[in-house]
Amino acid sequence: MTSDPATPEHKTGDSRSGDPTEGNQTTGNQTTGNAQVTLRPVTAADDDFIFNCYASTRAQELAQVPWSPEQKEAFVRMQYTAQKQHYAAEAPHASHDIIYVDATPVGRIFLDRREDALHILDITVLPQHRNQGTGSLLLRRLLDEAGRAGKPVTIYVESFNPSLRLFERLGFRKDHEKGFHLLMKRQPEL
């Protein structure tokens, strides 16, 4: 789905998630259907999973280019590395968590809890796990956290990204536009 437009090719999947727990604690007892949705901090051992999350956001785009599988893999790895470096430099204190439904890892969220806002750098749910309520649930948790803190929630979304509709349904509004990136903001409810 998205992130900061300064990020080199920073696309994220169909945004369907967001962590509102303080720090990097695992969330507990909220569910979608009969499934429990939790978060776990990313470790170095998770790099392949995180790469696959990122790669899933580029699959549709890369299906349109006449490159070999090896060229596509090299391109996605280069962009993934650039994204990781950008996030580390721009948001060194951001939390990076894997999203679980029950015991199954289904995506990832990068969240920067700033003094003035909660900024979602990146949120991705793997394609096979989208449209099941996981992202909506996590975003609502995040909105609750932001509301308690009296802070807005922000995220950059590409204007053509299908997840834009999800953010609009949850009350996010366009704050400003930078090329095809929209900074979406949801003010805390009073």
C-alpha cells in the first residue's frame, strides 16, 4: 500500500492492517471472525517473510514488464533494500511488526509513533489473506490508540491503490498530494 513518497519505490500491498498497541507488544484478544489477530516484532530471522510481503506488492506491476524472472527478482531485491535503508534513516524508532491471524503470519506493519501523529510507514497483508477484515481491525485499533493520545493518524497512499477506499471508509481524508502519492490523515475524534 504505501508509505513516505520519498522512499525509492516504496509500494506496499493492499493496505489492510495497522498496529495500535503501545511499543512493540503483541496485541491480544481482538479477532476477525473466529481468528485472533496479533503482532510480533520483526527479527533478523524474518527477512525472507518481510521480503515476500514487499515482493507481493510489486507482483502486478512486474507482470507487465518483459524481464526475466532473475531480472525481476534482482529489481525487487534492490528496491526492498532501498526501502529498508530509507525507513531506518527516516524513522529509526518506528516499530516493525509481523501481523498474525491465529498462528499464521499474514503481513507486516511499520509504524512511527511520532510526537505529533502516528504515521503508518508501510502496511501490507499478503494477497491470499486480504479482504478478511484483518487490516480493518488493526487500523481500528490504531485509530483507538491515536484517539486516546489525541493524535492524528497519517499514511501515504498511491492515488491508484485499491486500499485508498478502505482508508476513506475509516475516515481518512486527503491532507495533501505529492505526485501520485496522497497523504491521508485521520484526525482524532473528540
